[in-house]
Amino acid sequence: MSAAAKAEVIHALRRQLLASQRSQSVQQILPTGLLSLDAILPHGGLPAGSLIEWISADVGLNSASIALRSIVPMLTQHGCLAIIDERHEFYAEAVRCHGIPLSRILLIRPARSADAAFGASHNRFVGHNRFVRQATAAHSDALWALEQTARCQGVRVALTFLEQASSAVMRRLQLAVERSGVTIVLIRPASIIRQPSFADLRLYVTAAQPTQGALSGRRRMKVQLLRSRHGLQHSGNALLEVDHETGALHSISELADSKPATTPAV
């Protein structure tokens, strides 16, 4: 077979694969409503019943705001948003500003002792080893709570900050969402970016270069699709703007190169 014929066969198989994936998942894809973000997502939205990782060097307001805004359409369906707040930093206004009523929130906070909280800043008095044991126990409780909510029929989306997790834990979470239809959203630090991913989607949030005349209190963020479980990804980036005063999130533009790539995602 000639090189040209082989290339044509490969292109035909790719078209068939993409058409098959669309037919299987069309009922499960929910556009976020952020046009530039939807443009880089496979099939134009987030898949329900999936495991989604949002990675950022600054694991805080920006990545959490984008993640929360992106799942709003999922909450038009039955079920609550379960937030596993291991760090005890849940801020109600960060959820409400995206139009998510607090009545739809299930807030889960793993217990931590007064000694553990005190040890975070004064572990030379409490004893460092004891604090590490307590912190590890709280993390284990948070992982257990996440896995349980991922199996709960009353939950639509489960969201948490997650720094460290073994491959076994990630695989269990993957299997849980496949069986239950719950979507798990993980906010993760950039330190895990080279670790293997079990996520359906892995998205990377970075700060964009500020533009002249940008309004005070707003910050532009760039979102890149690093991995898609479908094996296909889009090149280009989504450009979003976060208003730190109101918490509102806006889609700035769709970059010209946000077209399906011909190489598998990492």
C-alpha cells in the first residue's frame, strides 16, 4: 500500500472514531456556557459522570472560580454539589456568585482536633510527628468522604482540593463515577502535572499576560486542555477573565488555533 493510501485510511479511521465517540456521548455532554472554554473541550462541553482535574500553580481563587462556573449547567439536573472541604476554607460567596444556591450545597468537613490546628503554626510545641499523623488522618477522611459521595445517587457533582493521591485511589474514583454518573471535580497543584492521570479531562490554568487598559481587580487566565480520555484534544487556549470583586467569570475570546489536533492527548 502506498504512503498516500495509508494516510487516507488513517484519516478515515480517525473520522469514524470521532463520529462514534460523538454518537455515544452526545447525551452526556454539557456546555459550560463559556464559549472559549467550550471551544477547546472535546465535543464542546464537559462530560457528565466523569473525573475532571483542574491544575494550577496557584491552587485557590482562580482555578476554583473557573471550576465552579463550569459545572453550573450540571446543577440544573437533580442532585447537589458536594464540597469536601479538607482545608476548612469554604467561602459561601464564591459559590453563590456563580448562581449556585446554598440549598444545593452539601458541605463535608473532615474533623480536625484543636491540637492539629494549633500544630499547623506551632508544631515545635505540639510535636511535629503528632501533627503529621493528625493531618494524614484528616486527609484519609477526606478521601473516604470523596469516594462515598461519588457513589451517592443524591449527588450530581463532588468538588475538592486534592494534592496527593495514589494511583489506587484515583482508579477507585474513576470506577465510582462510571457506575454512579456523579462528576468529580478536583482542584490540584501544578506539582502533580507529571503524574499519570486517570481523569477524563485534565485542564491547566495559568495567568495570561495583562492587556493595556485592563480594569483593576480583574485577572485574565488561560486554560489549556492537557488530556482527554477520548485520546483527542484541541490545540489552543481558552482565555477567561476573573473579577475578584464580584467573583464573576467571563469568556474573553476564542483563539484562532482552537481546532481538533491530529495527535493523541498526553
